[in-house]
Amino acid sequence: MDSLDREVLEHARDWFAEGRRVWLVTVVETWGSSPRPVGALLALRDDGLVVGSVSGGCVEDDLIERVRTGERVARPSMILYGVSKEEAARFGLPCGGTLRLLQEPLSDAAWIDEVLERTARQELVARTLDLETGRAVLEPSQRGEAFEFDGRIARAVFGPRYRLLMIGAGQLSRVLAEMAKALDFQVFVCDPREEYYTTLALPQVTWLPGMPDDVVLEFKPDAHTAIVALTHDPKLDDMALLEALKSPAFYIGALGSRSNTARRRERLALFDLTAEEIARLHGPIGLHIGSRTPAEIAVAILAEIVSVKNGVALVQKKAEQEDACPTVH
């Protein structure tokens, strides 16, 4: 679950605890172009205060106006925007887009606490809502499941935030950490070299002491975890990779040129890793965008991580004849 959804749920819970009336609004279906995807969430308070979004802004304005003028639904119901091209234009839906929303009055906030607690433990949780009865149930979910709606049953999936574990606390790691935070990753750093970790002071970045292999094991990587080895020191990077490649982490990469990566794969093959596990290594790390500076290299790395996370083919990789390796770390 990204920080925006968490923020929406936290505000809805707190408003409800204050005795305010609250509605959750969810995008359940779109046609044509739409500014927000299916599953996008918004919380609306009885005085018109809103957090989250379901469109570019005009739909939110209309929802606020409806509440302020007394339209306050008492049970789950649907609302449709953009039936005609004129209405789509009025509400800022491009190309004649249409937006179907589910409005749900919040009558019990206990489920929100449970969702927040379970996702904080790196669990995936699904909430199934029956629009006819208003009954909602929480149950475990699986990676790959998404929001579903069949006209009566809405099933929303709340997952843990994605995590990025960096091995190495050099200059590249600092830039990468800041960019990853902007992409809503929880960021962690491991580097046993005292001259690096003593100068690391980044807000909202968690320092993990210890040797890389032990840290990876204790970290318990899951399918929402990316691990990048950035020290340029095989003794540290390879230690982390030996454990990372056996884990469910969705992305594992290591900094190095094509020739260095080939030698690294040969070293890894000497240990208890299968060919399939070694093939999971992304190296040379990052998409090929001609990057040279730490910021450019960080962009290339995160672009590849996001591509893998989103299931998009990696078509911007380095050509076979190239063997450049960024030296900044």
C-alpha cells in the first residue's frame, strides 16, 4: 500500500473517531482516458474536507459540493461521471473518458486499524464489500491480485509498501535513497565500512548494522523488496547477493560493467546457487540511458526497478558491445 492510500485511511479513521461523518470514494471502473486508475481512493468529510484523489480535481470539487449541499449517502452506492463528451470535459476527463465511483459511508473504522497493522507487517490484505448488504470482510490476498468489481462485490487489495535495501552507503546510495523515497519506497542501507556509515544521515532512511549476508537474511526479503549492491567491493556485494538471489525479492541488481558482471556470475556459480537463481541478477544494473553522474545512474537504476515492479519489458538495456561501468559510488 502506498503512502497516499495509507494517508487516506488514516485520515478517515481519525475523522471518524472525532465523531465526523466520513465517506470513502473508490474508482471502480473507467472508460477512455482517466487521470486516476481503478482502485484510487479518496476520503471525504462531512464539511467537505478531502484527502486523496479520484480525478484531476473537478470530480473532487463536485463530490465536495454534493456533501456541502446535503447529499449524504447512507449506504454504498455508485456515481457516474462523464456520460457525455460535454460532461467529461466539464469534469476534466480527457478524450471523452468516463469514471465510475463507489461511495461508501464509513460506519466502523476498526477494519482500517487492522489493515494498517497487517500491511505494516508486510502482509497483503483484501477487503471485500457487498454493496447490497453493506457487509465487509478482510482476508489474506496474494501478490498480483488487483481491485475487482462485478457490479455488486467490490474487492480492494491493500498491500505493504515496497522496500529498497541498498548495500553500500556511498554517494550514489545517497542520491538513490532520495529518489526512491519520492517513489514511495521504504529505504534501508547496509554498509559495514565505518568511513561510510558514520557520515550517513538521511531522513526516513533506516540504517541496518552488520555484514551484508546477515542483514539480508534478517531483513527477510519478500515479493515487495528490491535489493541493490552498490559498493564495488566483491567481498561485500557478493555476500549480499548470495542470500538475496535465494529470496523472493522481485528485483536484485549489482553495480558493475559487463565484464565485471560476468566474473561475478562465475564467482556466484561456485556457491550453492542454481543457474536460475543467478539469472535473476540484473547486471549491469539499470537501463541504458547514457548515465554518468550519480543522479543519472540513480535514475537508470530506479527506472529498471519500476519497470520490473510494473511488469514492463526491459527494452532499454545495454548493447552487447558496450562495457562501460559508472565509477561513482
